[in-house]
Amino acid sequence: MRFVKGISITGITGVLLLVTAFFNNVIVTRQLGPEGRGKYTIITYLVMFIVMIFGEGLRRSNTILVGKNRKIQNRLFYQSLFYAAVVAIILFLLFYLVPIWSKLFPNLTNQLFILSIFISVFTLLWQAFQAIFLGLEKIYHYNIIQLISVVFVLILNFIGIYYLDYQLTEIISNQLIAVTISFLFGLYFLNKRKINSLSEIFSVFNSERMDLMFRSTILALFIFIILRSNIFLVNYFLTPSEVGIYSIALVFFEMLQKLPLVAGPLIISKAVSDTGNQSAINTARLSRIILNINLFATIILVLFGESIIVILFKAEFTASYYPLLYLVPALIIYGSGSVINAFYMGKAYPAFIIINSLIVGLINLILNFIFIPIYGILGASAVCSITYSAWSLANLIYFSRNSGIKLKDLVMLNREDIRYFRVLASGIFNRK
């Protein structure tokens, strides 16, 4: 019941996050147009990349370690601060001493790059604190800290766009303000005590933590390559306007991607402590539920997607409908693959999960380098659909073979799922 209640609370938060982020996307896109939207997307993805490379290992290991031993939360807090400070120094040294950023990410100003670095560091920090909340099973704090960031971005952008005519730089600055507020929230609510010596900061940097950080960082890198590298390549080979058009198709994909992200952290925390097969059963159920929800949503998008895009983002984004069609297979199956991936994060990343992401990530890069210059954003969509689907299917097959759960039970709903929906809906009101 605790798992059900946790996923109910996180589910409600996930819906709020989904709606808030989507509405923010709408008002920002309508204000900036295709070119501005393209630059905004590049900055957003650059922040994601930095946070994944430097923060994913810290975040995942924080959750797992504090879940095993709650007494070390104080040391993990100070380690996170120290780690973020080192990352900030590294990023600024790279920016000023190795000036290749403008070549890798053309069409962006130095001011936008500097804002990206600050946003990345504060995002890394609040996510590190959020990971500690998750390990401590403080589900309310875990959810509120991410909700604060998204809600403040929407409020600031709404006021700035409709009353002050904000443009790209001001909109990106609003993002920095929002992540700073989330960081301050985490700083306030974590149970902090003074450290007796600096050695306490480094005392948990043992082989287990380093191994977790390495595995999670490598996995995050190749998942990023699978999911996000095409945006950078579209910007490199094409134009910011085409990035903007393509990014709207990805907005709908990311909406469906949020469903497994709602349950993912709870699956991880459950898998860490579960020595039986119950977490695998929960994972299989969520896999098939999410796949069928995504199937229904994809049918709606295929039938009405063009009209939806015009109504929400204006007619100048009509061309976004065509790359969206090429993403249909991935729209349906990717969510299930993500659920399985979250389960194996809680199992300390078996070699297959990393190898699968490595191989698919490399194939994704190679195909994008070939097809984007020739076929443009349609080529990028087709490659993504192939690689997202291959990655997800491989995860499902591996999970089926190792859990003893049949593959059909990962994709087909049954009568028990109806009962599960009822329990899930009522879980938040059950205090037991």
C-alpha cells in the first residue's frame, strides 16, 4: 500500500508537471516563433546534457546510498554542495579556456551559454537534494521540489511574455530564477548538521559510490545520445528554425515520456530493497498500462495532431505534424522500455542495460549523421523512431527472460489491472 500511495501522490504531481510544462511550452513557442523556439530548445537540451553528464551519477547514488543507510544523509548533502562547486569551476574553465562551444552549438550567444552553466549547476543541486528525499522516502518533499521549479518558470514566463514582452534571453533568465528557488527549498528542508571535519565530506566516496556514479553516468550519456543528440545535429546541419519545427513534434513525444518518469523513481527505490519478485510484478503491470495509454494517445495525435499543433502553436508550426507521424512507433513503445530501465537502475545497472544503450546510442548517432543532411527533420524523426523502438524492445525482452514474466504480460492489459487502477486512485487517501 505504501508503494501505491507513493505512486498516487507522485502521479498527481506528474500530471501537474506535465500540464504546467506543456502550457509553458505553448506560451514560449507562440512568443518566440520557429527560430526563437529552436534556440530555446538548444539551450534547454544543453542544460539537460550537462546535468546528465555531471549530475546523473550523483543523483542515482544519493538515492541508493541514503536508502540503505539514512544516517549518511548529512554527508551526502555536503558532498552534493562540494561536487556542484567543482562542476561549476570545470564548466567555466571549459567555456573560457576551450572556446569550442560556439562551434558545437552554433547560433547561440555567449550570454546564453553562461546562463546555461548557472542553470545547470543549480538544477544539479536541487536534483541531488531531491534524490536524498527519495531515498528517505519523503515523497511530499520529493514531489514539491520539482513542482516548484516548473510552476515558477510558468508564472515568470506568463507575466514576462504577456505584460513585459520578454524575448529569449529574459525567458532563459526566468529558468535560472526558478531552479535557484528549487535549490533554496531543498536547502531549507533537508536535515542538516554541522560537519566535524572536511574528511566527512569525502567519507562516502568509496568504491560502491564511485561504481554507481560511473555506471549511471555512462548509461545516462548513451540514453541522452539516443533521445536528445538529434536536436544538436539538426541545429548543426540545418537551422534554428528547423530545430524549432522539429522540437514541437518532440514536445508530444516528451509528454508521453513523462508517464514512465512518474513511476520510475518509485520503481527504483522499491527495486533497491526488494529481494523477491514483487517489484518485477509491479514493473510489468506499469509497463503494460503505460503502453496502452500511449497507444490511445498516439491514435488521437495521428487523427487530430495537425489541428492541435495549429491551435496551440500557430500555423507557422504546421510542418511539425509530419515528423510527428514518423515518431509513431516510438510514441507507443518507448514508455514501456523506460519503465524497465528504471527497474534495472534499482538493480545497480546490469551489464546488458548499459550495453543496450551503448549500441543503440552509437547506431543513433551514425544514422543521424547520415540521414539528417539528406532528409532533414524527417530523417531525424525516422532514425529516432527506429532507435527508440529497438532500445525499448530489447529492454522488454531482457526483462521477460530474467523475471520469468511473459512478454505478452508486459504489453497486454488484463482484468487485474482494472482493480489496480481502483487501488491506485484511492491510495492517496489511505493513511495506513
